[in-house]
Amino acid sequence: MINLSRIARLADVLLDVVGVAVGSLMLVIGIETYRDGGSLSWPIAGSVLFLVNLWVACRRFTRRREPAPSS
């Protein structure tokens, strides 16, 4: 039998990790674009995207580590 809740949890973790990876790539591309004479908004947007994705991933992983409430 397919356990949909487990698949959803794994997809959630995967999306958190991919979000941080995309944010870091955007930051690197923004810095390279700025060094080549581009706008300063590229590295700023990349750093904001990276920090927001990192904050979301950290918040979610710390929430997973907390013990389940006992009834």
C-alpha cells in the first residue's frame, strides 16, 4: 500500500533543500553579473532569496526535531 503521508513529507524535505540550492545559485549568478557590470539588485535579490529559503528550511527542520507531544 502506498503511504501518501510519507511521500508528502519526503517531497517537503526535497523542496526545502532545492529552495536553498536555488537561492545559493541565484546569489552566485547575481555576484557574477554584478562583477561583469550589472546592477547591484541582482546580488541583493539573490541574497534575499537565499536567506529566506535557508530560514524556511531551518525552521522546518527544527520543528521536525521537536518531540511529539504526549497525550
